[in-house]
Amino acid sequence: MIIVMEPHAIPVQIEQVCKKLEEKGFQFHLSRGVERTIIGAIGQRTPSTMELFETLPGVEKVVPIAQPFKMASREFKPEDTVIQVGQQTVGGGQIQIIAGPCAVEGRSKYLEVAQAVKEAGATMLRGGAFKPRTSPYSFQGLEHEGLEILAEARELTGLPVVTEIMDPRLVDEVASYVDILQVGARNMQNFFLLRELGKAQRPVLLKRGPSATIEEWIMAAEYIISSGNDQVIMCERGIRSFENYTRNTLDLSAVPLIKQLTHLPIIVDPSHGTGKWKLVEPMALAAVGAGADGVMVEVHQNPSEALSDGPQSLTPENFARMVKRVRSMVMALLAAEEN
């Protein structure tokens, strides 16, 4: 429920409401606006409970949260969530460009591409140490060795690192090496993993499942937030449809929808969203135009020799061109807002 305080409610009245929420076993979030304070509360709500809070001094009204997702909803927290990752922020108007190969294939190759994408303008690095694959015979990643390489790349470049976490038992280990824990599309509804990530002190990048509705995706975020971690970054990466010309169908309508329904930042992965490198740049530009807080793309020195996802990987040269155009798009949008 949402407790709306009167415009001139005094601090002691707000504190009284918060104390009463704690007594009743509610979790709550305080949002102080220019004119009034709003308190979002999650717990066992009954008509008598709502009536109780409506009688407290300084309370203007109590409104139930209509959405099945509570703590992720814009109703619960009206202001945007901004997540600090090293020297970078996700949300709040900055556009993050996350780049790197699908998988960490070896130390020298990864450090080389990490340096290349940094010089081209990447703000974060990506790379899979553990690779879930459709075939058990495909390259599965370097695992612990891959984590060590990712940590070395962060030291070399100064850029934060994103990698996928698959096993709830490995959350602490992986979190000790990287800055953002990624939940892959296959694990979006791995609820045991989501709960463990709720206990982690690391931002979580939550990819949309290939057949997931918007509501199911947000409910997955709700698992993480309700377990104690509100540092969730949504990632649209395409959904499965009847189309055969692309790997997935990139649903850019999800960007403004997530912004309207939740307070969470959202980035877009046009590499997995299309499966074709020639479509990555135009869809990255479209994502920024739709309001995304960043893009995540795959880059490889020689895509034809990549151990995974070569057809959707940009070369460092093509990535550098994309970065320039994304920055031009951002400048054009800022100029349009000023006018």
C-alpha cells in the first residue's frame, strides 16, 4: 500500500507512521518530495490495517498497490533508482555501453579485446566465465580461470565487469571477482538463484526470458528486491516469436513500459536481440532513442573464430563506429530536450 502524507506533515508524524509499519511487520520505502512525503509499504494488508494508518496524524490517504509486483513498482517508489557501479552510474541520465566477447576464451585474447573496447568508448566490460549452452558439447566457459581473467581485465582497464551467474552456490565466489552479476535469460525464473542474489551486495543485471511477459520479468525482479537487494538492472534481449530472419524479436516497447511501470533502470542487448551483427548498431541507436539507460553488445577480434555467438559479434572497428553514433544520438536527444 501507499501512504500519502499531508503536504505539511511534520517529521514526528512521519516517524510515527514508520514506527507503526515496523510494529505491523511491513517493509517500507520513504520518498520525500518537494511538497509531500510518500511511504510505500509491503506486508499483510487488510481493510482494518488501512483504516488504522488512515487515522494516524499527518496521513492524507492510504492507497492499495494494484500491481502484483510491489517493491519494483513505480507506485511503491516514484523516483528512479540509480545504481552506482565503480565510477559509473546506471540510470539517472547516463548511457552505459557494456562490451566484450560472449565468452572469456583465454587470457591474452580477452585482455586484448578489453583494451580495444575501452579505447573505443566502452564504459563496462562483459564476458562469460560460465556459459550455459543448448548443447552439452559446446564450449562451456573457463569457469574459475575466466573469473580471474575478468578481474585482471578490470585492473588493466579500470572498467567495471559484468558476468553471468548460474548456480546459487557460486554467488559469493563470482561476486568476489566482478561488479555486476548477470542473470541470463534461461535463469530468469530460477527463483532459488534470484533469492540468493537478493542477499548479495552486488548489482544484478536481469535479462528477460525468451518467452517471458513483461509482468513475469518484473516479478523476477521482485524476487531479488524482496529478498533484500534493490540494485536491479533490467535487460531486454529479445523474445521468441515466429520470425526466422533474426535470432529473437527485440521488443523495444519494453523500454518505456519498464520505465512507466517500475523505478528500475533498463538496458538493451541488441546482439542477442537480433543475432546478426549488421543489425546491432541500428538497434542500439533505436534502444537509446526509446529511453534505454545503456546497451550491451558483443565484440570479438575475429567473430568467425569465436567459440560462441560469432555471427552477432561486432569487430572492434565496427564497435568504435557504433559508439560514435550512439554518442551522437545522445547529444541529439539532449539538444531536443533543451529546445
